[in-house]
Amino acid sequence: MSRPIVNVAELPLGRLAKGSRFAVETGEIGQTLGLKGLGAMLHVVPPGKTAFPFHMHHVSDEMFLILSGTGTYRIGEEMLSVGPGDCLGAPAGGLAHQIINTGSEPLRYIGFSNNTNVDVIEHPDSGRIRIDAGATGYHHTDGTFKQGGRLTHMDYWDGEDIGDDE
């Protein structure tokens, strides 16, 4: 059930971790407020960690507001220092991005995004691409097609039965 007000200090947090580099606790703000088109999530990243791999969205815009702690915003080829009050942009189709906690305390930030029913997410470091799509809802949670892998270039007609050449 949605609420009209959410205090980020009182959000229940879920934990996600993978290997020695990735760790984050997240708290859902947007859905708790009953928002459909605007996503908002609290992220709490321990020192020396990052929440997600270096990536870019081809459909969804993202914006991050740093609440506390310090870190590095890896965007394209740049490494930019960030701290409380900084607002970071990651437009759809723009540069790949990643937020890394380079400080000595937890890095707390809110990530905002437009909730779309489809997105293509590219991971330049690993060469992976992810496609999440669905006719309704939000691609991340309600996608009916959620696949990823590495692409190889193909001509439009590659693999199709085109009959005999004329």
C-alpha cells in the first residue's frame, strides 16, 4: 500500500552483494509513494564498494542525489569526485556511468529514473548487453522478455531463409 510521505531513514533496506567489489543496501522510495512513472531508490554503499557495474541505459534517464559520504562518479572516461548535495546526471543514450564509494563512511544517495516498459542496458567493461521489455509496467520488475549476452554483428538478413537468390 502506498503512502504519501516516506522518510528515507526509516526505509526497510534489502542487501545485494557480489564478489569483493559490489555491495549495496537499497530502499524503495518511488513504489512506496505509489509512483508509477518515476522511480526513486535509496542506495547505501559501503566504503570501497560500488553498487552496480559500469553501464549505460539506452531508454531510461537516471539522476543521483548524494545525501552523505564521498565517492567517485565514473562517467565515460572521467573520474569525478562527489559528495553531499551533488546531483549527477546519466541521460538515456549518454555515457556509461558508475558510482564508487572511495570514502571512509557509507555513501548514501537516491537514484531517480523514469520507469519505462523497455530498456537496453549496455555494460562496456564486460561487453554485455541486456534487454528488458514488457507490454505493461516497469521493464526491470515486470518485463516479459529479460535476456542478456554479448552481441555479434549481423546483417539484417543473416540467418533468415530468404529462398533462392534471384
